[in-house]
Amino acid sequence: MAEPLLSVERVSRRFGGLLALDAASLSAPAGRITALIGPNGAGKTTLFAVISGFLKPSAGRIRYGGEDVTGEPAHRLARRGIARTFQIVQPFGGISVRDNILVGAYLRHAARADAVGVAETVGREVGLGDLLDRPAHTLTVAGRKRLELARALATAPQLLLLDEVLAGLNPAEIRDIVPVIRALCARGIAVIMIEHVMQAVMSLSEHVFVLAEGRIIAEGSPAQVVADAGVVEAYLGRGAAARIGSTHAH
Amino acid sequence: MKGPLLIAAVVAAFAAVPLFVHSNVVFNFLVVTLLIALAGQGWNIIGGYGGQYSFGHAAFFGTGAYVTAILQMRYGVNAWIGFVGGIAAGAAVGAIIGGLAFRAGLRSSYFALVTLAFAEVLRILASVAPITGAGVGILIKLDLRPQSFQFQSRAVFYLVILALVAASLAIAQTLERSRFGAWLIAVRENEDAAMALGVDATAVKLGAMVISAAVTAAAGCFYAQYFLFVDAGIAYGPWISIEALLTPIIGGAGTVFGPLVGALAVKALGEGAKLWTGDVPGLDLMIYGALLVIVVAFAPAGLVGTLANVRERAARRLRAPRKGRAEAARG
Amino acid sequence: MLSPLILGIAVLNGLLTGAVYALVALGLTLIYGVLHIINFAHGALLSAALFAAFFAHQKLGLDPYAAALLLAPAFFAVGYALQRFIIGPAARGDERNMLLVTLGLAVLIENALLYAFRADTRTVDLPYSFKTLDLGFVFLAVPRLISFAAVFAVALALWAIMALTDTGKAIRAVAREKLGAELAGIDVAHVYAMTFGLGTACVAIAACLLVPTYYVNPGAGNAFVLIAFTVVVLGGMGSVPGALIGGLIIGVVESLGGFLLGESLGQVSIFLIFIVVLLLRPRGLFGASA
């Protein structure tokens, strides 16, 4: 099997006395959606921060596109094609939606005219076509999520890290944004999504990794993982699996 | 009116002033105002567009002033070359301070503190070092010939500083429309998000700092040529750090015309206060301090910025009087 | 001439000066620790307090140490009002705005003093201004010894307020976790204002301690407060022991530096320490890491 686009190998991250990530490993193939789930405080966003270059790992390696990119800073990884959204949305509030996306587009297009064209195209793709002139701070939460996505997409990434992009959206908004995410894979982009919205995890992702207390405790297809006793216990507490009577013990 | 055309129109209007005005008092006021506008436009690049609030821009102003004076008086260099030398020296100081501060990851309050400290260090050193004339300062020899960058007529000085201001307006305008400018503004709005989009924040901030320092240094060089005297308090004193910061904030940080509008407003207010209550020291700066607080409290986008916001909101209301529910839901 | 005795005296004098730096820094670090802002108006407030102490002596015949009992609460009220009604509302929580607002206040206050009282330097002459204590090997100025003791008394009083009173607990809660404190019903705007008031009161007491031996003019506070910034950064933003120890260290550095290099270069050495600490270890000796 060809090497996956991203390979996180036994990455650990320590903050003083706290071991936030403990030899976590995962991989993401191109053109597929991979989910990263786990209870709150498991370290999922920390793992994203390490993969996207905002934090250096204390141990372990990260291989991307066949190269070792461990420890490279965020902006360098973005140029390599790793893009991320933030759990708490971070729009460039004072400027327009178009200008927000433009910053991303400028990564691959130095000329303003080209970059604006790309920004408007991407803006329309995620459904913000009518709002391009609005100041970003006037958008609703759903709009800001779309903007996060648009900005990241404008950098023409090969790997997209989505950190709880569905959080705070109502069912109708989720229903509207899911096809946009699915369309990304058709373009060959590898997507890793941190998600708590289980319906999305089940329907969108092909492979799931479960992180709990900094460790990967399970991986597999959505159906496999959800039935795994260890996973159930990570979410619901010790003994829960037995009480619920799951079929696979680990 | 499109950017470059607007700049040309404004500059032309200013350039026409000598046709109607002959009073030296008025020219003096205008020269000082434009000088402060130039220094402020320098601050605007790193502070307004870049969002990094420097409290020590005197470091660049003073370096420009001193280097120009030293090159002429101690090394016999031609005044125009000295001018360029002063700008280059200012830019170099900007590179050093920016390089140290940004590589150390200093942001916000800490950045303000370190720039303040650098300006103070330079001021103290200049007040004791022989090359800067220590406590006495440097006098540039009076030589009212164009080749010495000195002019018989105030009107010519006025046109020279106007040309420099025009150049700074063009620099700001070009920055706004460029990729570098978009990256700089992104760093101001949210540095982490900018980095996630491939922006090398440290390099961008450093580049902006160098440009900013060069522009403010140019103001310092011109100051030296106009007043023919530089000392530590004038060159590196808090007065210029404050005025370089005040005029863009009041006029509109991060806008092309903000520093110019701010300088006109601030200086006019200062003169008005002096006329009204007599030339008592401290009154004008008192008003500036109060003005800063008031502007931050009630019009943080400054004069130009607030005007732009009002126009934008009115335009939006005219464009979309009724929003469909679907559109409202989408965002 | 550089005998250990001479150096020892320089160190002792540095410690005495450093104590007052520490007190000024204490107010600054308290404000930073809770409001997370650097109060650029601190110096101007010190100047105002110096003038207040001067006039208390001149018009009311009050001895500066007695004046402290009057001025500390008065300046507490001033600080409270400044934060509650001007800084807080104007800045609306934005850090960059707070920088500008405190800077604006600094310029306003200092130049109001200049406008009202001109730039002439005044001094207060007291019967004990030049009294010294003879320790055998050195004469130490009595007022500065009193300052040294007073600073530790104030630090102790502050500690007591923080640890033992409800207000102090509320302040510590807000410093640690503002949102949680708010949710628990603490009036954050009030706490911020109380903290600012305490910081300003420290400055007022410092001014009263300085007046017997220092000079009074609108720029005096600023000269002092850049050094106070250095102390706070060296000791660690928000750390009270840091402010005390940092103050003593800087006092000694200034004394030795001034002695060995001359006054101007002595001052420069302080700022260089400032810059080096900011660049290499911004959290200082005892501060929390960013």
C-alpha cells in the first residue's frame, strides 16, 4: 500500500509535568476523511497543534509527503500544503470576508488579481458568495465556520485539519456544510476532522482514531470503533462497557 | 475616487498653497505639521497596518536627525547624501530593534516596553557621547543653498516636505494593495491564524519595521535640515515618540490619510489652544493626552476610519434592504 | 580607591534606594497581575503624588510621613476612579486600547502638572532631611532608612490584605481566572478598580517616602517609573516578591553602575538589563511563563 500522505509516529508532548500526548500515532491517506475522536481533554487539539507546526513535539516524528517535517514552523508547513481551522474561530475581524480569504489565496498567487479571483471562487464554493463584501466580524457563527474553511481552502492544501468545524451549528447548518466537506476528498485532499458530532463522524469518515488521555486507544472503521469496549469506557467511565454489554472486549 | 488619484489630488491641493499664502508663520506651521505627518506615517506602517504599537519611534527619528547632522558636520558629506545616509541608518536601527524584539516573540505591551527602552538608551547615550555633541548637541552650519539642502524660502522647504509626505502616502497606498500588506494586516488581526495560512509573521513584521523606521527617519533628517540643530532631547525625546503615535491613532490607524489628517487636527488644536490661553508649556500636550483617551474611547478607528465605517454601513444598507431568511441563516 | 568598604557602602545605599523602587514597582506589578495591563500612567501618578506631598507640607504643614496617611487613601480613590470610569470603559478590554489609554493619561497628567505648576524643581527641606545614622563604617541617611522599613511594612500590609480579607481573595480570584470569578458573582469591574486603587496608593506612599530626599517636578515620576518597569520585568510581572527582590537588585546595580561608570552610563546599564531580560527571559525571575 502506498505511504499515507501524513504519518504521525509516536508523538509525545509534555507541558512541564503534564504529558498531553503519549506516543500517539496516526496516519491519513490522500483523498480520504479520517476522524479523530475522544473525550474532552484527551489532547486532540494539542495533536493538531503539533501536526500543523504550532507546537514542537517532545518526542516522535511527523512524516508528510514522504519527508520528515518534525518541528517545522506553522507557516512553512502551510506552504507544504498543511492547512488547519481553529476550534475557536479566528477570523480577521476588521477586514472583509473577501480580504480574509484573500490572505489564504496569496500563499499560492502573488498577483492581486489572480489571488482575488481564487478568493471569490473559494468563497462561493463554501456558500459565502453573497457576503464577500461584509466585514468578517458581522458574520454569524455558521458564517465564520465557513470562512475558516474558505481561508484554509484558498491555500490549496493537500492536508486539511478541521478542528470541530461542526461545533455550534444547528442540524440544518450541519446538513448544509457536510457536502462541502465531502467534496474536498473528491479533489484528492486528505481531511482529518476532530469531531464530537457522531452523526457526522459515522457518515463522513472512513477511518477513525480514538485519543484518550494523550494515547491512541483504538482505531478502525467507525462501526468498529464505536463498538469497542475501551472506547466506550473512555467516554462513559470504567465498567460502562460491561453495563452496556458491548460485543468486542479489548 | 481611486487611491492614487486621491493622493495626487490632495498633494496638488497642498502644493497650490504657496500660490495664495506668503506668511512665514503659516509656512512654519504647515512644515511642522507635515513633518509630524511624515513621522506618523512611519509609525502607521508598523503600528497601524501591523498592529505592533511602538512607544519608541524616537529611536528612528533621532537616528535620522543625528546621522544627517554628523555626516555633514564631522565628515563633510554633502547634505543630500547625508539625508539618504540618515534614512539608511534609521532603517538599520529599525532592523536591529525589530529583529531583536520580533525574534524574541515580543508582542503588545512587552513590545511597547522594549521600544520605549531602546529609545531611552539612545537618548542617554546621545546626551553623553562626544560624536553627538553630548549635552550641547550639533549645529548644522547655515548655508542657504539648495546643494546644502537648505533654502532661502520657507515655501521651498514646504514643497520638499510635501514631496516626502506624498512619497509616504504612495508607500502606504502600495502597501495596502500588495500581498505584503495583506499579510501584515493579517498578522495584526490574528497572528496565529495568519501563520496557519502560510504567513511568516516574524519576517513580515520585521520588513514592516524597517520601512516604518526609514520613513520616520526621513522626518528626522528633514527636521535637522530645517531647524539646523539637534540634541538628545529633540532627537530621542518622548515628545516625538508620542506625536508619531498620536497622529495616526487620531487620524485613523491603518489608513493612508490617517496620519496626515491626524497631524492637521492635532497641530491645529495645539495652535488654537495656544492662541486662546497663551503659550503656556504643557497645554498642547495636555490636550493631546486627553484627545488620545477620547479617541480610543469613542472613535477608535480615528477620524478617517470612522468616516469610512459610516460610509460602508450606509452603502450596505442601500445595497441590501431586505435579507431573505436563507441568506440570514447562512451567515 | 575601589576598596571593598567603598563598594559595600555603594551596595548598602543601593539597597536603600532599591526599596523605594520596589514600592513603586509593587503597585505596577499588582496592577499587571490582576488587570494584565502595563500601567503607563504610573509615572505621572507618582509625579502627581510628589506634588501632593509637597503641597501638603507647604500649605498644611504636614510632615510627609504623616501626609502618607492622608494621601494613600486619597490616591486610592483617584486610582479607583481612573480605572472604573475612564480606563475600563475607554479600553473595553482590548489590550492595545489599554496601552493607548494609559499612555494618554500619562501625557495628560504629566502635562497638567506642567501647566499648573511649571517645570521648576522644588524640594522639601525637613529638619531630618540630612540626618544620618552613624554605623561606624558608614553614615546612612535617616530618611532612607525609614523608607526601607516602611516599604517592607507596606508589602506586609498588602500581603495581609490579599491573604486575609474578602476583597483580597476576590482580587486573587480575578487574577487567576477572570471568567470563573465573574460567574461566581464577583464584580470584576469593581475588583479591577480596587486593584488599580491599591497600586496607586502604593505610589502615593512611595512619593511621601521620597519627598524628604528627592526632587519634585512634573518629569520626576517618569524618570523613576522607567526604572520601576525594569524592576517589574526583572522580578516577574505580577510577582510581589519579585518586585521586592528586583527592586533591591536594581537599586544595587544602579548604585554600583553609577559609582563605577558615572551616572548616565549607570542608568543605561539598567535599561540594558531591561532590554536583555525582555529579549531572553520575559517572565523575569519569578513571573509566570507566558
